[in-house]
Amino acid sequence: MGKRRLEDAIKQIDHQIEVTYRCFELDPTMGKDVKESMYETLAKKYGMSVAQAKANTDNVAKMAKEVGLDYHMDTLIQTNTFDAHRLTMYAKTKGLMKEMTERILHAYFTESKHIGDYDTLTELAVEVGLDREGVQNMLASDEMADAVRNDQQTARQYGISSVPFFLINKKYAITGAQPTEAFVQALQKVIAEDKLVVLNNEDGLNCDKDGCEIPEK
């Protein structure tokens, strides 16, 4: 949801903006095959009833729908996401990280697919244009594991403990799925600060590798 709001904000900005996705696991200890529902997990984690957890999650689904996302939390399959992160980092080496990230998120939140399952991840990867055999070999090995852990280490160094988290120019941070306008304002602020302000250029002495141009009086 935060990702979609950022994308909507970028569409409103007349400036070239590069987005880089990073790896972050909310619960690295989670198993690959989890039997309990999202509601049961949240109830246990935050000390609330399953009904309260469902009500809170329903609010998230409503917010998601406002930005065009269709979350199916009732059938969502919880799993360890480390291998899904490895796949996104592999896709990055092929220039398809954005597409792979979007496909995995849609598969998880909307299609209730098991994104910890190798066969599922392979099919998703093929859909975005990755080579089946290459993906299968990567998943069967430890490839890209260090790349994922490096991102996680960077997150710890920045003190990041939750997602979504947006870091702009390694200077400004936005936490949570803020309104689109908050992203627009932040991006405009950074762009304005990065602009070079030239003073008295018209009457100055301009020099380059070919010499200096003396201004006319």
C-alpha cells in the first residue's frame, strides 16, 4: 500500500526519480509452512482477540482498496519470505526487480499464493520473464542470500524496525503508508534542495577546458 502511494506521488512529480527496493523480513523466525491464520498470529503477537485482529486487518484492506489494491486477508498464506527476497535480488541482476517485487506482492496479498514454495516462486518468476532453469538453480542453492542479509544489515544500521519505510537520498525518512500527498511534499522538498542555485552568472567569467570567455561590458 505504501509502495502504491509512492508510485502515485511520483506520477505527480515532473522529475526523474529512481526507486530501489530493499529486503526486510518482519519475522525472520517464521516457518515456511504456517498453519495458523493471519488473525491468529496478530492476536497472539499483540495480545488481542482474534475478532479484534480481524477488525484491524479489515481496516487495512479498506485502505488498500482506496489505492486500487485488493487484499484477501482471510485466505492469505503466511510463510517465511527469505527465499522470496532472494528471488527479487536475483531478478535485480536481470533488470526485473520492480516487476518481480510487484508480482510477488500481488500473489501474496491478492491471490493467496504460497510465496515460500519454490514451485510457486518459479512460476511467478517465469511470468515476469525470468529463465525457469536459472531460477530453479538459484532457489536450490544459497545464491543471493548474502545480498538479502546485506540489505537487512543496512536496515539495522539505520534503525529500521518496521515497514513500509522509505529513505530518500539517504537523508529523509518516511515511515508507514502515509498519504500520497506526504510523499509528494517530501519529494518536492528533496528536489528543491538538490537544485544548484547560480548567483550572478550572467556577468561572471565563464571558464571551461577551452579557456575563459570574458563577458562583454
